[in-house]
Amino acid sequence: MRSSNKEKQDQIRNERREQILDAAVKVFSRRGVVGTKMSMIANAAGISPGLLYHYFKSKDELFTTLVEWAMEQSHSTMMYAYQFSGSPIEKIRTLTELILCEGDSAYFMLIHQARTSDGVPESAKRLIKHHSMETYVDQLYPLFKEGQQVGDIAAGDPKELVYCYLSVISGLMLLATQEDEGQYKMKVDILLRMITGS
Amino acid sequence: MRSSNKEKQDQIRNERREQILDAAVKVFSRRGVVGTKMSMIANAAGISPGLLYHYFKSKDELFTTLVEWAMEQSHSTMMYAYQFSGSPIEKIRTLTELILCEGDSAYFMLIHQARTSDGVPESAKRLIKHHSMETYVDQLYPLFKEGQQVGDIAAGDPKELVYCYLSVISGLMLLATQEDEGQYKMKVDILLRMITGS
Amino acid sequence: MRSSNKEKQDQIRNERREQILDAAVKVFSRRGVVGTKMSMIANAAGISPGLLYHYFKSKDELFTTLVEWAMEQSHSTMMYAYQFSGSPIEKIRTLTELILCEGDSAYFMLIHQARTSDGVPESAKRLIKHHSMETYVDQLYPLFKEGQQVGDIAAGDPKELVYCYLSVISGLMLLATQEDEGQYKMKVDILLRMITGS
Amino acid sequence: MRSSNKEKQDQIRNERREQILDAAVKVFSRRGVVGTKMSMIANAAGISPGLLYHYFKSKDELFTTLVEWAMEQSHSTMMYAYQFSGSPIEKIRTLTELILCEGDSAYFMLIHQARTSDGVPESAKRLIKHHSMETYVDQLYPLFKEGQQVGDIAAGDPKELVYCYLSVISGLMLLATQEDEGQYKMKVDILLRMITGS
DNA sequence: CATGAATGAGTTTTCATTCAT
DNA sequence: TATGAATGAAAACTCATTCAT
């Protein structure tokens, strides 16, 4: 059948795309935009350099796509928090553990690079601009507010608290790229003192 | 006079070197090794590209020199802590403020890049290897220990505490590269709860 | 078919390599390692400069490959002598004419350059070191010995004779690079008096 | 006194020039025009690169001067032959030994390079053009002619004989640049058979 | 006269991208 | 689709030459 043939084609195409994107995050996140050669990505994805251009018009487009993807990813991660069970602080703890241990750091790295490095495509820059820390703060704000009302979280401007929390988390993600993740359980305990204040 | 002539030459040479190194940290820390073109550094230093090679054999050598320098720099910064007045926790607060606000973040950035990026000269990698977080932990360990004895710092394995503190600080330095430094005073307060536990 | 496709690719690749090597001997032998620009070779081979680097990692590697090749070539030439018909001295005459007239002088030139010039890659130097005149002497020794037994060749230490013969030949090859080859027939006659002693 | 002062100045200047020229032959003869950096010559002469330009306008001028010098030198050497004592063939033997053992090969090398390499200043090329092997042949012609009349030298066109002799000698000079001069005495014996025919 | 820092044009080398197969 | 050869523009690096001291 035509259609099933076409579907198969599409599926293959999508799989290839994923395959490339997967390879690309890894390489980009470790070497930066400029430091990454298309041939490296092709290599990592197990295809020829030429084929990359059947799926992505250019290095820039590939990177931009990746950043877009990474941003969605990180947002969903944040939103998970609300689905966890337990009190607000427990939710926050679970979220923290998830972020620090899960090892999606490549995404954060990518976003960070897009934000801080020069030599990044304008399109990626634009994407990032609309996606400041504020966005994340807004996402978590209700949770922290609730935590304060319950008395689990220290008093003070909740926005500031969230901002501080996110900064620390982000920083740690960046560091995490290379460290061997050890005793994070304890770390989370210590970390959370910052917001529980005890 | 011969000697004064020679001295002058030497002085010029040293000044140029500093001038180049200064320009180079800035550029490298923002763009990474690969993303940095020699011409950018030359530009930033206000000299011709060719002249760079009178002072440094190659991009790699320049970068390696810089990493070496950055490591010394960051150690001295840490050691400052012991010269501050006040109780241990006050010293730590001062150090924290110094680090976060002073804007030496370029150095940290550089070290981090050397540690985490591929495409970094082997010589730099080797330098970094002998210079893990442990070194810093050892530097601050006595201060934290003392703080615990005085009762200013929360109980628990002090090594772990220092490690946690340093990780957070390092992470923030990385982030700081680009952010507009705002209300850090408050942040430091919140941050320190992590180690004071109150 | 896969396989035929692959074979074709390989063939193209090999042809290109030869094409480049051919162009390179010519240029290198006339201009020396340093005097030769990659663009000249590319030009002579009718390809773009960039393509050279698909086939050879660097100028040095290209040169070294060439020297290796030249050494093999020159040895085979010597070994030809034994296949010629006639008495020993006739074989030597034929060999001499072959060498002097055939115009493989580019190879000799190359080897000579590798041996005598500075600014030649270490790898090439090493190759050459194991390939002194002695090697050639040993190759021709039996032929000369036989010639003496037959009475065609003058008495005396045959090694010395061979060495002398080879030196003269080598020297002439070097000169020959540029001269218009004229009446070599006579020259060979005169030349051979050196070893026939009459 | 003014004048003596000026003379001294001149003398120093000339000494410097010689010093530079001496250094330059050595380097040029081994590395070729393109392979030689002005800084190498300066180094070899023990002066600063800048100072070279007080004595020679450019690399090309320096090289050209050198070629001129080398040509004069080699001609005088040839002319020596006539001053030696003994029969023609003895004179030739002495000349041959002088040339082969004295180790002025750097000059020959230089001339050869000027003749055969590309990348040589036009001025040097022009000099060389008027200075072909013919010139040398003419110089030695009378000596060989006389030798034939005396019966020391084999019959045949003397021009051809001289040409052949000179070619061989020149070739050996080129080779000699690097070899450790060993038992040349014997070689000369063997060599001369070429022209004595016995 | 002497030095060596400084320049900039020219080379080598790299790599995103295209294209024939 | 898939490959990898081919191109060319851009970057790293070299070096003859100039120039301030």
C-alpha cells in the first residue's frame, strides 16, 4: 500500500531526526556551537555528514531546534512538580532530586550556552530571550507561596526565594555536566535549608 | 644606559603580556577555546594578530597560561577569607560577597571551561586534573570546622558542607557571567542558611 | 550494487591520491619542502587546496609519503640491472643509461633534499636515515664482483668501486634535474672508464 | 682624527658584512632561499634581525650578493689549477683534490640552488644565466688539451671531456654537502681514470 | 649603529556546505 | 535516501620588513 509505505517513510525520517538530535545535544553541550563540527554530529549519529543536510538546513537550524526542544523539556520538568504527592516542600524536594540526579544536564548546558556564548545563531538567541529565569520563577511561584502558608518554607519575598532556588539549581546543573554524581541525597537536604530556613 | 634600556624593554614586554592575558580571559571566558579567534583577542588587546605570536606560541599555549593564572588567582581569593575580621561565619559571608560580587567570574568560567569542554588543549586538561574541587575544600575546611565549634555553623560532616557550599558558589559564578548583578546582599543571606541551618 | 559502488569509490580515491603524489613530486623536487606551497600542488593536480587535506593530513605527511615512495622506486630501478641481458659490464651500462636518461631524477632529487635540507619533517629524516648509500652499494655489489671475475671491471676493492660509481651517478642525477639531456651516450662511455679502467 | 675614525667605521662595517655573508651561505646552502628565514641568518651571525637591513636591503639582495660572490670564488678556484706545479694531469689531480676535500661545497650548493630552484630572485637568475657550465669548460680547456698532447689524457673531443669532468665534479660537490668526507684520495684515483683512460 | 617589538600580507589548515553518484 | 568527495571562505600561524627607542 502507498499510504503505509509513506507512513513508514515518515517514521524512518522521524527516527533519524531524533537520532541526530540526540547525538547533537551531547556534542553541542560539551563543545559549544563553534567547537562542534558537523562531522562530529554525523559521526555520533552514525551517518554521513551529507545526510545531516537532508534533515536540517544548517548547523544553526539544528542548534536552534535543539534549544527549542531543550526549553520545552525543562518546562515540562518543572511542571511535573505539581503532580507529585505530598506537601509543597516535599514536592520541591522531589523536583530537586529529579533535576539534580536525572542527568538531563545536557539540556541545561545547551540553554546556558545559548544564553551566554557568543557565536550562537540569532534565532536561538531570540528564542532564549523570551525565556528568562522569570518564566521559571512564575512556574514555581504558586508552589513556594503555598509552602510558606503551610509554614514549611521560610518567610520573605517568595519570588526572591524562588529566584534564589532556581539560580542555585541551575548553577549546579552546569557543574553537574562533568562531575560524577555522588551523594546528592544529602546535598538536597543541605540545599533545602536555604528555603526551609531550618 | 644599557641596563635601564633593557629594563624598559622587559617592562614593555611584561605589560604587553598582561594586556594580552587580560584581553584573552575576557574573550575566552565568554566564547570558549574554539569559539575564540586569535584576531578577537588581538582586537581586544589593541594589537595586530601577528604580535600575539611574539608572546605566545599558539592559541593553546595562551589558553593554558591563562588557566594556570586563573587557578592561582582563585586560590588566593579563597585564602583571603582567613584575613578578614570577625567570626568564622562572618568571614565566610565576606568571602561569599567578594566572590559573587567582585566579578572575577571570568576566571571561574575559564577553569570550568577547561574542565568540562572538549577541544581544550591537553596541557590545560592536565593542569586542571591536579586541581579538583578537593583542593578548595581543603582550603576552607578549617574555617568551617571552627565555625561549627563556635556554633555558628550547622552540625554534620564539615567536608560535606564545604563541598556543598563550594558547588553552589561555583554554579552561581558560572551563571553570573551574564546576569546583571542585582540584589546579591539578600541572596547571600538566603544562601548562608544552607550552612548556618537557621 | 553496493560492492561495485564501493569499489568505484576506492578507485577514485586511489586515482586522486596518485594524481596528487604525481603533482607533488614534481613541485617538491624543484622547490623543496619549504618552497612548495600546498596551493601549488593543488594547482598542479587540478584540485582545490582543501581537497589535499582529505588525502594527506599535512604538507609534512605528504612529503614523507613521497620520500617513502621515492625510495622504493629507486631500489626497484637498481634491481632492474640484474634482469638485463649481457655481461655484467653491459648490464651496468644499460642501468646507467636508464638512470641518466630516463628522467626519474625527480625521485633522486627528493631523496637528496630529504637527506640534505633542513626544514624537512622528522619523519622523513628518520626514513632516510635507514637508507644510506650503503643500501644501494649492497644491491650492486654482486654485479661488480662478477664483473671483476670476468675481467671487465678494474681490480680493487669492489665496494669502493660501487660506492664511487653510485656517488658519481647520484651527483649527475642531481645536476640533471635542469640540464637539457644531450649526448649522454658518449658520456656514459667516458663515465664507465672509471670502472673499467680502460 | 676624523679620517681614521671613518676608516675604522668602514672596517667594522665591512667586517659585519663578511660576518653576515658567512652566516648566510651556510644557512642558504642548506635550507634554500625560501626555507631560510632572515632571523636564522641574523641568529647565525649573532646579530639582531633588524640590523641585517642596515647591510642588505632585502633577502633577495643578500642572496644575490652571495651568488655573485660564490661565482667569483669558484672561478678563482679553477684558475688555481694553472699555478700548480707538475704535468697537466698532476695539476688536474691537485685541483680535484682541492675541490673535493676543501669543503667549499656551500658555494657550489648555492650556485646550484640559484640555478635549479624556483623562488629565487630574478637578479640572481640573471647572474647565473651568464655563467653556465660553458664558462668553466673554457677555463679548463687549455689544460686538458695540453694533457692530451702530452699523452696523459685520453683521446677524444677535449671539450666533451672537460664537460664530463666538470659534471661529475659538480655532482659530487652537491652530494658532499652532507657526507662525511672519507677516503677521497682513492676516489680521486678512480675518478681520474675517466679522463686518463687507464 | 643596534635592538627587538610591531605590522600585515601570505601560507597552511579547517570545516560548513554542496553535489555527483 | 545516503554517501563521501569536492569546494571555498575563514581561521591559525609565519615571517620579511619597518620603526621607535
